[in-house]
Amino acid sequence: MAAALPPWPHRAAAAVTGVRIRGEEKIHATHKPRDHPCSVRLHGNLVLLCHGSRRAVAELDHRVEVTDVATFTCVEECSELIHGMLAEAPATSQYDLGAENWVDPIHTPLGIANGIARYVREEFDDDEGVPVPGLDFDIHLPELQVALVYSELCVIRLLDSETGDEDTVMLPCSHLFHRRCSHVVQPGVDVPDLPA
């Protein structure tokens, strides 16, 4: 029982958006004179997923200037900066990549911000009184996966991109599951906290 989907990608019809970084992100810092503006560049592959299969691949490459190097020392500000970059980047701006949609608690904009702040603290905290130089951060995301989840999708494997298996079953709770995921829910048991 495959769901009828609107032409891809059709984010408006998605019930849920799930986001994760697949692979280890790499953060590279370049020092430059203090009077030069700082910048952050996010780049990598954006992979759109639908029903467990890759449906589209685009290149994410977005750079912003940062006027205050102190942004890199405050995890919250740095995380907001990265979320803002994802919200305005041409490749990702049409999708809701808000903090609540990230499915991996470690590899997130907050995790990247923690890495940047940790680098700045370790690199410059010992140099009391010495101003932090200008910095450029180059952040490579090997694969940023965005799953537009339609209500008909198996709620167990929202982001499993390794299978093309579309064989689904509807359980008594009226939710669809991939046949091999249905063992997670006992047949005949209603699961009220699953999305409708």
C-alpha cells in the first residue's frame, strides 16, 4: 500500500520534517587579522528523502560574514547563527530545519556551535589580554538529510535511506508500518501517542 504523493518535493503536504547530518561534520578554522570580518561557511550535500529512498540531491554552500568574533564564544549565539544560515541558504530555505526537527541529538547546529566555542576557548583562553583574531570557520556537512515525512510513512523508520522496501501494513491503530517494522508494535494494541 504505497501512499500517493504530490510531485516531489512538496513540503506543504509533509506532516513532519526530520533532519540529521549523516557522517562526521568537519570544522576548519582559519586565523586572519583582527580587523578583517569573520565568516562561517556551511557546505555539503543536501539529500531529500521520501519513504526511505533518496529523491533528490542538491549542493548546500552558504557563507555569512560575522561582525563580532564574540559570537563564536557564545554557544547559543553561534547555534542561532547556524540555524539562521540554514534558514536562508537557497538549498535549505524552503524546509523547516528548526531545532525541534533534528533527530540526532549530537550532530546538530548546537553540536557544531559547541565545537566552535570549544575551539575558541582552547585556542585563546590561555592568552589573557590578547584579543581573539579574525576567524573563518569552514563547516563541511558530508550529508544533510531532510526527510519530508507524509502521514502514511512508517513511523519507526522515518529516515532510513538504505532500503527501497515499500511493503507496508496497517495495524489496528490505523498507522502504516513497513512490514518488517510492524513487530515493534504488538498487533491489536492501540498506540495513541503516534502521529495521526
